[in-house]
Amino acid sequence: MIERIRELEAIARRLEPASAERDALIRPVLGYADEFLNTIDTRLTYVETEDKGIGIYESPISDTPVGIDALLAMVGEHVDRPGINPASGGHLGYIPGGGIFHSALGDYLADITNRYAGVFFASPGAVRMEHMLTRWMASIVGFPDTAAGNLTSGGSIANLIGVVTARDARQITTREIPRSVIYLTSHAHHSIDKAIRIAGLRECVIRHVPMDAGHRMDPGALDRMVTGDAAAGLRPFLVVASAGTTDVGAVDPLPAIGDIAERHQLWLHVDGAYGAFFALCDEGRKVLGGMDRADSIVMDPHKGLFLPYGSGAVLVKDTRAMQDAHFYVANYMQDTAASRDEASPADLSPELTKHFRGMRLWLPLKLLGVAPFRAALEEKLWLARYFRERLLETPGFEVGPPPDLSVVTFRYIPPKGDVAEFNQRLVQAIHADGRVFLSSSMIDDQFTIRLAVLAFRTHVSTIDLTLKIINEKVAELLRSQ
Ligand SMILES: *Cc1c(COP(=O)(O)O)cnc(C)c1O
């Protein structure tokens, strides 16, 4: 037996490289990352390849080790080339993400020490770090510091936690579901619909509240709907508002919605996955008033704080409600009961074991201070306005309303031919060029191009380049008409 154990140990020890081996691995990895960062300004934002990364399958998972240089070459060719390059400042589609360097250092440390951030007993320091971060977020949106918070993998899980908490806080049991009513607009993010379904609420009455011309929820219409539903014997219980919609960046009138929610005792969930962090800057706060009226709110550090993907957050004003919806007990966890100075993240979310994601947020905030984040956010607001103004000066463009946040919509009206088709071809031409990436949507049943500014590497030079590319492509398309 002991021989077998020794034999296995010899192989298993390969999992623990010695210092010199670590060094030999870390150098090429740092070299790859350095090369990536040093060339980020000239790398394409979008690359269409024939094979779409399929080459990664050519080296299947097996017992045979492969050297780091060969692996980095594979990553470079099959992973980091095809598709969207979200680290590029030219990423102006959907809602751009981040990827600040300092977070990578936090991830490195978190992965090496692998602190258990799910349970207070296991890592009180990691849990306090998470709570300090969510309390800081609470202060940004005007929540009291008694609010509970949880760092999630992203906005979708954060929205799910909000919806599940609302369901349980309002005691929407199976019997109540068919007469319980949820209110949202058709511009609410699809992760809300998903959350409603996963939470078992798909058989609730779902009301789409009409919007104003700027695609913001019409509070008068909401009030009338809720009043009518209550009078008809239904049970209105949840209203979902957006602090920055994905399509156009619209902020619903939160103070008015807050009043209605209070009057009718509705749970107000605010989806600020994209927009909430803009409240860090004065310019953003001008449109984001009323977030403090929410019962629960979602904000995505991997959007608004420029973190790498895998960082969302949800805050719930009533700690008890969040805990009641997610608390669990397990016999094998009995030791943890001894140490409950602070709530365990596992009691506030569907996750038990989770990535120590507090570290990738805490480290950059502490290393840099908040000022550069605040400045970058205000810069993005101005860049969106700058883009819109330049486009308004350019003949032929139909430009959407002034943005609440950092999304601008537009389309080109060609002198002849189908408008939607022209703009579809315009987007395709921009994608084929690849220097910047814009996306399109159907807004009011019209094919519309959108520019969303949120990548931390997007600066005024990026916007000037984007305008240049758009004009070039329009000219080419007109010539070929
Ligand atoms: C991105 C986004 C989401 C979903 O968040 P993920 O982090 O992608 O899961 C939800 N709501 C809004 C408004 C968003 O922009």
C-alpha cells in the first residue's frame, strides 16, 4: 500500500511546482499579458475568422502535458483573436465590460490563497472585505449601511436574488401566484424575465407598463394599472424599474415609481446593472436620483467599475428579507454556527462556495482610490454626448434623444433605398472593418444602431475614430448604391 501511495504522490506532486518552475511559467504568462496590453490600442475590436476558434479542439484534454509557450500560442490564435475583444476601447456595443490590470493582481492573490469567501467562520477577513465593499456601494445609491449586500458573478444572478427576495418577502406562495402581479417595461433587461421564470413566477400576471418617448416607465400609467389590478382583486407585489436600460440607457423616473411602490406596498427592484455606478459622479447623480427608494438594487462592477467579467452585486435594504430567502442549514456545517459576527454571503445568495471576488474589487479601489473611477464614469457620459453632437452636425443621420447615460442611438437615412437594410449593411461594414464594434437593436420596431460608451479604454480619440469609420462606411455604401 505504502508503495502505491508513494507512487501516486510522485505524480500528484506535479500539481505543486517549485519556485524555479513557477518562475518558468509566470514569465511567459506575464510576457503574453504584457504584449497584449502594449498593443491593445492597435488590436482590432472585432475579428471574424473562418474557423471561429475551432482549432482549440485540436488539442484535446488528455494525460499528455503541453508546454506553456504552445498553450499561449493556442490561446492567442483560437481564443484571443476571433470575436469581440472586450478589453479594447473600441468596444462600443451592447454594454461594454472592463478588465482593469489591478483586478488581475487581486485575482492572482485570491486564487493563490483561495480564501473561502462564502462563510464568515471560514474567512472572516474575506467576508468583511465583501461587506465593506457592498456597504460602500450602498452609500453610492443612498441605501442605509444596515442594508445587506452580496457580490455575485454578474447582474443576472443579482437580479435573480432580488426577485427571489421580493417573492418571499411578499409571501407569494404557489396558491398566490396566479393573482400576483409584476410590473415592468418592455425595455427591462431579459435577465429579469429569466429571473421571474427561474423563481417560479412565470404564472404571475406580468404587466408591461407603457413608456414615454425616451423609453422611461410612465409612472401615471403604472399607478393606474396597479390601482385597477388591486380593485379587480389581484395582488400587485413587485415593480421592476431600470437605472439605465440596455437598449437606450434610459433611467426610469425612480422617485415617482418609489412613491407609487410605497403607496401600494409594492417591492421596488431597481436594475442598475449598467447604470447605477454612474451615481459616483455628480453628472450621473443628476439623473439617478431615487435609487434610494428601491427595496433591492443591482449594480455590476464588471460594467460600471471596469472590472473583469464575473463581478455583479445586489443590495437589499431589509437584511432579514434577503436572509430569509436564502438562509440554509446543513448538519455538516454545524461548526460555522459558532462564529456569526457578520452574515455569511452563503446565507444571502444561492451560492455556497464562490470565487473570492471581493479581492479583485478591493485591491484596485485601495491602490487607486475612487477618483479615477469617478472621472472615468463622468468622461463616458461626456463622450456619449460628444459623439451625439458630432453626429448631429453630420448630414443624413437621424439621431436619438440626448442620452440619460452613455448610450446613443442613430441611423443613417439614405437618399434612396430601404433605410433598415442600409443600416444593417452599415453595421456589417463596421464589423468587417473591426477597429471598433457597435451593435444594433430594434427600437420602436426600427432597426437602430447604438453606441454604448463604458469601456475604460474608450477616450475622445476612440470616438473621433468611430465617427471617421462611420462616415467612411456610409460613403462606401452610398457609392455602391
Ligand atoms: C448587463 C445587464 C444585465 C445582466 O447582467 P450580467 O452581468 O450580464 O449577467 C442586467 N440588466 C442590465 C440593465 C444590464 O445592462
